[in-house]
Amino acid sequence: MEMKNKNSKRVAAARRVSICTDLWTKKGLSASFLAISGCCFCVEQHKLEHILLALEQVAHPHTAQSIKSCVDKCFQEWDITKRKILTVITDNGSNMVAAFKQTTAAAEEPPSSSEEDSPMTESDSEAETEIDDLRYQQIDMDRTPYVVHTLQLVIHMVHKEASVMRILDKARSTVNLFCKSSIATQKLLEHCSLILLNDCPTRWSRTFNMIARLLKLKESVCQITNNMGWDLLPSEWQKLTSLHDLLLPFAEHTKTL
């Protein structure tokens, strides 16, 4: 409670706050959790602070409305107004995109006639001038997609190219043959004390890691596969090398981010 009070004061003192949201589901779909964090400049310590605002269990289905409700509840608890939010960072999931499209649409609704007709006091005018000076005019919440998630979407587009799919299928087939053969795996361990890595479409950079490990163990793999009739052709090894070089910058930036 003491930590939350301290963080509440820091959030209250901050001029702007960037919000980050992420939805995580346990294996077997047994439970899902929505994490909401805020990043702001701490005036007291003169540095950026990253604060966990909420960690809520979310029931299935994970609709845009359920996500929006959790986020709105969090903002109310921390007294964070939309005017204070610089941006909301999310992945590119359709439910996340829709949740904050709804927020933006709601924020852009025209004011009621009573609000338009009500006279503006001097204090209201001064307050609005101060806000304009600080460039806080934007009321709705802009959504910013995760850079690293967007990178993965680009990589998936590369994987869908017909020529790339063929060489990846051949590489996965070779790796699977090793995984299913205790004899081949044992020989590989004896040669280099390493094993091949399986691909996993939901793990970032996993395809790159599979290719990198294959190329690293190329000599040992070729020696074992020649004896078992599984060998990759020289042209296929060359294509794997080219694909490795293409994916390397994406893997490095993913690791950095």
C-alpha cells in the first residue's frame, strides 16, 4: 500500500503518461491476465519511472469491450485522465486495436448543447490557455503498436513467400528427423555437444535460431545425414545462409527491444 501511494503521487505529478498493455494466456487456456503499466518522468528523481498499474485476470472471450473496461477501471483507480495520456502501446491484435478505436471514437463525440451554451468563466479561460501552452490539446488516446510485434509481422510476411516456405519446410523436416531419432541426436551430441532447435511460430526469432543452429552445426549435420540419407542439397544450404543473413537484423533488433 505504501508503494502504491508513492507511485500514485508520482503519476499525479507527471505531466504525461505513456500506457502499455499486454494480454497473456496460460498454457491450456486455463487463465488470462491483462497487465497495464505506465511510464512517466519522475520529477522527484529526475528520471523515467515504469510503474505497474494493474494486473487483472480477464475472462474469455477477450473482447475489445472487456479490455476497454479493465483499462478504464485502472485509469479511474489511479486518477489518470485521458488528457494526461501521451499514447497507449499495444500489440496488433484485433481486440486491442478495436478497444482503443472505440475509445478514440468516444472521445471525438461532439459536446452536448448544454456544454456549448454554458458561459466560460475567467478561470476556465486561463486553464485552457495554460493547457494550450503545454500542448496538451489532444484529449483522445492515440494507440501505438509495439515495434517488436510489428517486426514479427514483417518476418511472417517473408515466411509466406513460396521459395522461403519451401526451404523452411526442408529445414524443419531435417530438424524433426533428428528430434525423432535418438541415434542421430546421440551422434550429434558426440560430435559437438549441441542439438538442433525446433521452430515455433509463436516464439519470436525462433525460425532464425533454428536456421542459425543448423548452419553452425552444418559439418556435423551433413556427416550424420549423409549416412542416414537425409542430407540437404548444397543449393539448399546456400538458400538457408541467404535467409539467415536476411533475418539477422530482425533478430538483433528484436533482442535489443
